Amino acid sequence: MRSVLLAILSATILLAEQQPRLDNPIVFQRREVDSTGKPGIYGKIWIMEADGSHLRQITFGHTYDEHPSLLSDQVHAVYAEFLTNAFDVHAGARLVKLNIYSGEREIIAEEVGCAIHHATVSPIDDLLAYHRDCGERVSQWVNLGPDAREIPFRATNGVRTKDGIIAMHEKNLNVSPREVSLVFISGTEVKLLTDDKSLHRRAAVSPDGKRIAWQSNAVSGGDEILQADIDGSNVRNLTQTAGNDGHPWYSRDGQWLVFESDRTGNWEIWRMQADGSRQQQLTEGKGRYVSTRARL
């Protein structure tokens, strides 16, 4: 038995060593759907090169894995692992740190009776923000362990800057159509970055801290990718295409944005230059896969 285990371990190590190192990895979530369009195999984490090559799955098993973020070493990813095949906060969720090449994993946040999810690793100093969902209370938190603290304002889907956090704020819950703004929170200061009459969400911050990009229905009614200066000024629409575009994220050099789009009839991962030019589709799920939440 011992020899069999050693053989399996050796094969696993060899497989990890044989995985090609990517120059600019993209990590994203993928769900497999059945012929009727219903979810099939669990949401899993995949990686690929920035041009769409070297595509492969890196998480497996009977969990729902979502919202991955790459650390600055571009070797480790942080993601939420739900304990059932669904986005089910009642079943619980924990944060996992994963080596995208070897598969070595570490649980970095877990709490009985809570779901910890929607983790975002900022391109600025790997600063962490996440949801802590405990029963009726859902709140935005930063840091882990003894340094963990709750943001003292109703906020979700945050991304951190050096001196604060940019997040979504829904002023009136259970109102349709939804009214969600982006706000900057620093200590007790709260500054509105967008209007509060539309649906603005899923902000990204550039690595130099000078720009934000986000998903919004304020321009056309459908979702577009908007970009602005860090204070919310000089807003520009980067996509202006049919369909919906969302979940933007900046490359490490700030020159590119990856995002998701259904403009071809299925949710796929795309990229474009940070000025909106050279829009390129990177994945082709052919109706079998839904690809979302890409991070560079």
C-alpha cells in the first residue's frame, strides 16, 4: 500500500512539474451546462494564458468554486469554495488559496455557520476584501485573522485601494429596478463615485490606483463596461456593443482589461485594451460552458 501511495504522489508531483508556466495567466470561473441549458457539473476554476491558449481546469470535486483572484506572484489564486453544487450560503463557504500549477491548497478563512465568499485580491499590494455572510447579516470585510475588520457601511463587491475601498452600495433594498452606486469608503468618509439611480457594480481598480472600471446599465439599459478616473470623473464607455458586458479586471501592467460578455449568445471571456480598442474573445464554450469572473 505504501508503494502505491508513493507512486501516486510521485505521479502528482511530476504532473505539476509538467504544467507549463504561463507568462500572464488569467484565472476564471466556468460552469458546465446540460443540453437544456441548466447547470450541470459544478462551477470550477480554470486558467489560461492571456491570449486564450493553454486552457485547463484546476479545481475538481463536489463543491461550487467561484470568484477567483490571482495574487501578485501569479502562482497562487484565492477563491471561495461552497460546500454544495450551488451558490448556497446556508451550506457555508470558505476561502481557499491554491497553487495554480501544483494544486497545493490552503484554507485561509473558514467560520462555522458563515459563508465567506466573493473574495477580491486588489492589484494594489494584494489587499483583500470579501463577503462575510452569517445568517441574516451580510457585510463587507477586509483582512484575515486578528486583523480582520468589518466595513462600517452597507457595501458589497469591494476592491481595495491604498487608503480605502471602492464598493457597491444599494441604498434601497428590495426595490426594482435596483439602484446601486459605487462608493469610496475610507474610515468614516463615504464618497459617491457614480449616480445612485442606475445599476453600477463590480468595480476594478487599475494597478497604479488612478482609474476604475465597472459594469453599468446607466448608458444603454444593457450592461456596458465604463471607465473613469479614480474619483469618478471623466466617465467613458469602453464597450458600446450589443449584448451585456461585465466583471472587468485590469492586467498587471494596466494596459488591458479582461471581462465577460454574452454578445455572441453565450457568456465568454474577452479582453480589450484599456482604452476599449482591440476587443478579442478568448474562450469558446460552444454552449457547453459558461465562463465568467476573469482575473489577471
